[in-house]
Amino acid sequence: MVIVTYERDAAEQLASLPASIKRRIAAIVVRLAHWPAVSGVKPLRGSLAGHYRIRTGDYRVQFRVEGEEVIIERAGHRDGFYED
């Protein structure tokens, strides 16, 4: 198992989501603790190479892996999720 942590921006984004979505993302965090045996993960490409995303319905969680740590970078609705 690995340690799952949140960047400050991700924690703020998660706090602003509806309660039902927070519960679904909490379930994803439990699954991510079993990295790399997690289904449904897609590696990102282009400028986001080295990062991953996992989805739950119309919501996405973007993360990266550093050693024995999974760092959640973003969480939000798919509309405009990958735009900066």
C-alpha cells in the first residue's frame, strides 16, 4: 500500500464539490492506496505526461506517483478539467 496525499488546491477543489461526489471520490482514494493495482486509471499525455487520471461519472481526479506516495493534484467536473 502507498500513502495518498492531497495538494492544497486539490483539497480546496474537493471541499467545494457536492457531498455525493465527495463520497465517490473518497472511495477512489481508498482504491488509490492500493497502487499500482488500481483499475480504470489512464496515463495523461502531452504536457501532463507522468500524471494519471481516474474518473467517477462526470468527475475526474488527477494524480501523480512519487515513490510510495500518490499525490492528488486536482479534482473536479470533466468540463474544462484539463484546461489551465
